[in-house]
Amino acid sequence: MDLAQHIRNVPDFPSPGIQFKDITTLLLVPEAFQECIRLFKARYADNPPDAIVGVDARGFIFGAALAHDMGLPFVTARKKGKLPGDTLSREYALEYGTAIVEIHRDAISPGQKVVIIDDLLATGGTVAAVSHLIAELGAEVTEAAFVVELPPLGGRTHLAPMSVHSLVEFMVE
């Protein structure tokens, strides 16, 4: 299945010059959404992680579905101020600003192996921040996986040496 055909391009969102890749149109096609989860599940079937970490907010969609299908815990990495309880936080740069991401201190145990799931890899700042939080908790990120990757924006390089996997690539500037 060509997943790319189900992903809408939205010019100048959220700011001028950004070519936003909108996965909500993919979610309107159950077979396309199921294919994403099937591909991720197949990738981790032989060496499953201990948990799946989904990045706020669209990473929750794919990460929670994958965790459910694999019978694994699902951990949320959220924007600042959205998680109750004791959290760790880290500021990071986006391609169009800065933000802060948080994770519960008790969500991941030392020694656990986790996969981070998000909808899109652009510059890699969000997932780099999440991976730092996971490391601070004593766990290991075995891979970061994305539905969409924008290779010209250098996210894969920014995340090195972390293993990175994506289902679809768009060559945008």
C-alpha cells in the first residue's frame, strides 16, 4: 500500500514556509492506519521492546495502537503542564520555535528498552528531548520510529547514533 497517497500536504502551516504533512487524512482510511501499525508491529515482533513511548500528540495515536497490538505498556511524552504527578522535563527546538516535553518519573524503569513513536521526523528536536528524558530515567531507546520522515531537514542526523525507522519519506525543503 502506498501510504504517502493518504498524507495531505498543508502549505504554510503552522507558519509561512512550512510544508506540513498531515497524517489525519491517513487516519480516515482504516486500511492505511492498519498498515502503519502492521508494519511497525512486524518490525519489532522478533525483538520487542519493554514499552512504547508516544510523543504528544499524534505519536499517541500510532504508539498506543502499537502498544495495544503488542501487549506492551504505553508511555506518554507530553507538552509541558499536561501530565499530573512527578515529571522530568526538557526544552528543545522545533523547526518553527521551542517547546518543553515532559514524562512521568515512574513511567519507565531503569534497564528497560523502549521504542519512541511519533508521526513525523523533521529536525529531530522533539524525539532527541524525549530520548534524553528516557536516558535520565535509566532506560535505553532501541529505536525511534515515524510514519513520515522529511530527510532534507536532517532529523536522522540529529538523532544519531540512535536507530531511526520511517514508513514514508517526503523530500521537502
